[in-house]
Amino acid sequence: MDNLSRERLDEILAKEPAALTVGDIQFLKARQSYLKPHERELYAEVLDSQPEEQEDGSESNSDAVSDTKAKKTTKAKKTTKAKKTEIAE
């Protein structure tokens, strides 16, 4: 992957799944093979989702991430933070 694409991927991965734009999701889907297993798990629902069309014909990601996914995201972040703390000790 070229440096520009890697930078864009890193920017997207820094966002919460619910904050991703349709363009972010398309970029992420096209580069799924570059994701680490925990990143695939974190973004699984977004990667598996189909964007919904709004009345004006544009696509929306507002419903792509459910409350369940938000809970998984929080749990994954807590786990990651705990692992970082454990490594630091």
C-alpha cells in the first residue's frame, strides 16, 4: 500500500465506527486485507453493512452501526487500554 493510502487508512481507523462517512467505509472495505484481526472485529458491522439511500439519493451510514456494535467498540477499547497498561507495567 502506498504511503498516502496508508495515512488515509490510519485516519479512518482512528475514528469510531459510527463516525465513518460513506467514503470512509468504501475505502475501508476496499482495503480489508490490510486490517489486523482486532480491527476487523471492531469494524465488522460497518464492513458488512450496505449503505442506505436517503430521500435525496445520497447514501447514509447513520444506521450502519447498532447499539450492540457501540457496546462492542467500548469493550474493545477497554480491552486494548488494559493490554497497554499491562504491557507498560
